[in-house]
Amino acid sequence: MLFLVGIITRLAIVLGASLILGKTLPIMPNKVCRFIFSFVLGVPLDLAINYIDVSLRGYHKTGWTWTFSFALLFATWLTFWPAEPRNSSTQ
């Protein structure tokens, strides 16, 4: 039962983060701001997912080195992901 709660909680965290990223990243044209925002969001996101994995799913804890590595890869990937063009009818 706890394993199922852990999966649902992890999905809720990922969906919440994707909602935040989906609303903020398309309006950030500067790649440095996108990188910093993604990195700052990626560290607590990884820590929250790690906490859920350890407490509810029984996985091993990830250290700070891997947390920063995952956040760095996450931020780099989102920085170079092409921004969606705005709707031309509203401009």
C-alpha cells in the first residue's frame, strides 16, 4: 500500500513541477535565467522525489553530489529546449 502511495505522490510532484515549468519557461527568452530557474527548481524537486523514494518506496538515499548532478543535467536540458513561439494572433 505504501508503495502505491509513493508512486502517486511522486507523480503529483512531477506534475506540479511540469505545470510550473510549462507556465514560466516559455516566457523566459534569456538562456541564463532559464538555466538558473531550472537549476533552482531542480534541486528541491530531486530532494523531494528522493525523500518519497526513501520513505515510501524503500529505495536508497541519493547524496548531494548526485542531487546536484541531476539538477545540472535537468537545467542544461531545459535551457537548450526550444521555447514555444507565442500565438501570433495575440501579438
